[in-house]
Amino acid sequence: MDVILWSRLQFAMTAAYHWLFVPLTLGLALVMAVMETLYVVKKDEFWKKTAQFWMKIFAVNFAVGIATGLILEFEFGTNWSNYSWFVGDMFGAPLAIEGILAFFMEATFFAVMFFGWNRVSKKFHLASTWLTGIGATISAYWILVANGWMQNPVGTTFNPETVRSEMATAAAFWEVITNPVAVSKFFHSVTSGWVTGGMFVVGVSAWYLLRGRSRKFALKSALVGGIVGLVGSAAVMLSGDSSGVHAAEFQPMKLAAAEGLYDGGNGVAFTVVPGIKVPKMLSILATHKVDGFVPGINDILNGYTDSDGATEPSVAEKMEKGRAALDALALYRSLKDTDPVAAAEARFVLDQNVRYMGYGHLEKPQDVVPPVKVVFWAFRFMIGLGMLIALVLLLSLWGAWKNKLDKMKWLLWVAIICIPLVYICGQCGWIVAEVGRQPWTIQGLLPVDVAISSLSAGAVKTTFFVFLGVFALFLAIEIRIMLGAIRKGPAEIEED
């Protein structure tokens, strides 16, 4: 259990650290692309200098983010080798495409964007800036295809010959890359990056205004950042709605944990905080029906019949079917070369129960319940902070549009405080997504205690603290460089 715990902690720490850089990369890419577009269209050097300033911040963030992403991919092989074996034929495809197509595209055009000023034409440089952001977005898509498959494993079949989940046809690959969970997660993650980038730009601009520096630069930056952030906020709400519907359909236990719902039913209320509920709202969010059926934790454990008459077996029944699948797999592999008839019978039993195979590894039904309090409060912090940030972006955009944001001192301070809050909001979203699906690495197929590598707890602890120290050092260096660039400011365009 120590190996499992420390491997999970190491992966969670690496993923959380990596997610400090990804959303700002996605958000700043759009901000600086819009600014450079204004430069090319208006032929105004102000917008060129403004875009160049934010490109410096983008470059620092981009560079540090790459290293943590690579470490995450290596951890699949080092700490989760059974998982890597089980999904190798499927999981490797989107990651390979991400590396070969998206990352190389992103890195190539980044070089042109950052070093190509006055070396290529304005339009080619503008195209490079947009393609850098598009490359980063495509990269996120392929990563989230892989993550979405773990949440909803579609398009693959279990092969007892190789003991792997495999894609047998091109149609299966298409099903994987159009997985509804992956698509909604992609839009939710990318647009949350726009919110992060927009809030970061508005917060930094607020700092300049409080210090009475670079007023035009700060107001115009806050204007662009506010628009990008608000568009992102609206898109996050829309994609969040689809994510809720998909959670209700494919991961009802995650939804029940996020709501702290133990006993479900029809027309279920949404809990804002304990003691405050909105009648029927959870049913509306989860099913888009006022009286839609939403199962609670106890319903899922004990089995239930929804409002359409569909019956879901209890977890105990799924465990029984899962053990039958595991026994049939072992029997098939032992008899396939010596007793084809008995092997065919075992294969039939396996095929009938393979969808519940992961449940066969569980010790008790309660193992499928994630840490409810963690998921419940992370969900509420995500929503609460998201609403606060959207309000601050709206007010900041109005102030910048009216050319009087610098007179709204209280709002400037709130905007600065919202820079760390937008990161906390994003981290809470991933806590809901990943802690909420425990104990599964692959929903219903592979629990974490089976996916682990054969390592000593001491080895994983050692690398955990090594990574923690290195990451902390990198983060301190990055923050120092970024703060230095911000303090220096856009010196070339000091005006007024």
C-alpha cells in the first residue's frame, strides 16, 4: 500500500505542477496572438511592443512547462508499468501523435515567433504566433484524448492473448479520438486556460496601474485580457455543462461524490453548500430534465433502476462478474493450447463479463467510493472561484473600456489577488476529475492497486522528494524571472 500511495502522490504532484504552466501557455498564446493581429491590421508599433512583452512571459512559462510534461510521460513506464502494458497499444497512439505532430509544430513556430522579429515578414510572423498557440491547443487535445479514454474506455476490446486493450480497426481509433468525455474535457481545459491567461494579464496590468506606470499599456492589455478571459469563462460554463452530463452517464459515482449525494432519485436538488439547496437543479444539470433520475452513492453500491427502466447491478454483483472474468481469463490462457473446447467455453464466459473485469480486483464494494469530502469541496471551490474570477474580469473589462480602471483601486487589488486564485480554481477542477474517479486508473477495468509497478516504497519516496525539490527550484527560478521581467516592464513603450 505504501508503494501505491507514494506512486499516486508522485504522479499527483507532477501533474499538479505541470498544470501550473499549461493553462497560462494556452491563455497567453491567444492574448499575444490577438495583440500581434492588432499590430498587423492597425500598423501601430504600440501593439507590437505590447505583444513582445507578453511573449517574454510566455517563453519562460513555456520552457519550464515542457520538462514537467516529459516527466509525466516517463512516470507511466516507471511507476505504472502494469497500466502501461494493459493500455500500451491504445495509450501510446495519442501520445505519439501529440509528440510528433503537435509538439514539433508548436516548438518550430515558437522559434520563428520568438526569434523571427525583423527576420521574416509581418504576416509570416503573425501566422507563426497563431500556429504556436494552435500547436499548443492540438497538443492538449491529444493528451486529453488519452485522459478521456481512461475516464470512458471506448473503441477498444480486451485481447486475452496479449492481456491488453487494443484498437482493432480504424473505426475504433475514430471512436477513441471522438470520445465525448475527451471532447468536453478538451474544451473545458483549453477555455479554462483562456481564463487563466486573461486573469493573469489583467492582474499584472492592475499592478502597473497601482504603481502609476505604463498606463496605456496596462489599460490596453487589460482590455484584451478581459475579453479573452470572459470569452473563456462563458465557454467554460458551456463545456462544464456537458462534462456534468457525461459524468452522470459514464461516471455516476464521481457525480455523486461531487454532490455529496448518498441517496438519489428523481428531481434531485443541487447543494450549494451544506444547508443551502436549489430544488431539482442537480437533475437539470445532470440529465437536462427537471425530474431526471440521479443515483446517489448508496444507489450505486446497491444497484438501481433509473426512470427509463434501465437496471444497473450492484457493486457486489459487478465484483462477482469481474471475478468470473478473471478466472475465465486464467483458465483460457492455461487451456488454449491443450484443450480448445474448454478454452472456448472459458473465452465465452470472459467475453460475457469482461466489462466488469476491474471489479474482480476489489476487496469490498465500498472500495469504489472516492474521498467524498475532498471531491465535494474541490467542486465548490472550483465553481465559487470561477464565478468570482468571471465577475472581476467583467468589471476590469468595463473599467478598461471606459478608460478609468486605474481609478478603481479596490478592483486593482482584487485583480492581483485573483492571479493565484485562478490557479487554485484550475487545480480544484483536476482534483474533481481525477480524485473523483478513484479507485480506477481506467474506469471499471483497472484499479490503481493493479496498475502499479513492482517498486520498493523507499525508491518511490526518494524520487518523490527529489522531484519535489527540483520542481520547487524550477518554480522559484521561473517566478523570479517573470517578476523581474514584469518589474522591468515594457520600457520601450513608456508613455503619458
